[in-house]
Amino acid sequence: LLFLFVFFFLFFLLFLGTMANHYSYNPKNVDVIAKARAVDVRTRFKNMREVCAAVKGMTLIRAKKYLHNVLNKKEIVPFRRFTGKCGRKAQCHNWNHCTQGRWPTRSCEVLLDLIRNAQATAELKQLDLNRLYIDHLAAQRAPKLRRRKYRAHGRITPYMTNPSHVELVLRQRPKVVRKPRGAKKAEKAETKA
């Protein structure tokens, strides 16, 4: 009986160890990507989700510039899903079909650190930084952290935080090679003959 208990305990620890390095996105060609992730980040999940949605698909250089501009309030993060009590801003006119937005500083700082981490991995793999773009960027809810708020008449209510997990994959765009000018004429001549 003790042997079975030890066996299941070790299996459970092994299972947890494999879960710790799990990405929700598994690319096929790992030679042209750089990954980074942050676990249990103390930023609000709703803000982090909107920042990730705004930055996904941008090039590495543009994403860093955009996040710096958000921190300086020169550009805005559009809020499309979690829009409750979110005011309308004039800077949102730069985004299509969006009127509400904010400047979530802590989420932008965390994402900037994550992008720097992935950039260091890309430099280590000797990828071209000018051709990198954000292929995958996701935020997931992390387990809530509990605190207490002491209320009137001796009551206590929960005071929870909503942290998040963030994962990022940078991918190098393939080089575009143009077809030579005389290639079309040569192909037509071959097909006629």
C-alpha cells in the first residue's frame, strides 16, 4: 500500500513538472521562433488581455515602440471585450470600430519585460531582429489571491486580486525572394514549344 502511495505521489509530481512548461501554442519549426512566458503576474487579467490583443501581430520594433507610447499616453490600448465602466477616449479613433480605451501601465511594463526576454532568446538563436513579429501572445487567468477587507459590524469580505499568466512567441518572417524578370517569358516559351 505504501508502495502505491509513493508511486502515485511521484507520478503526480512528474505530471506537475510537465505542466509547468506548457504553452498553449506549439509551433512546428522551433528554429525560427523565440518563446517567453510569465506566470502569476500581479497585473489585472482584463487589462492584460486587452494589451495582448492590441499588440499581437505587430513587429518586434513596433510593439516595443507602441508599449512605450502607451506608457507615455501618446497611444491608447483599445478595450473591446472588458468595457465596463471604461470611458470613451479620442485616441481610440486610430483603431477600427472602437471608442473605449485605457493606458494600463503595469500590464504594459510586464509585457515590455517579456518582449525583452524573448528578444534576448532570439539574439541567442541568432535570429534577425528586424524580421521578428509577435506570432502568438496570450493571457490566461491565474488563481486568485485572497486578502481581507474588514467591514462594519465585525464582518469580513474577500478582497481578491486577479493575476494572469502571459505567454509570447516571436517568429522570424521568411525572406521574400522576387521572381526574376525574364522568368515569365521563359516559362511561356517552354509551354508553347
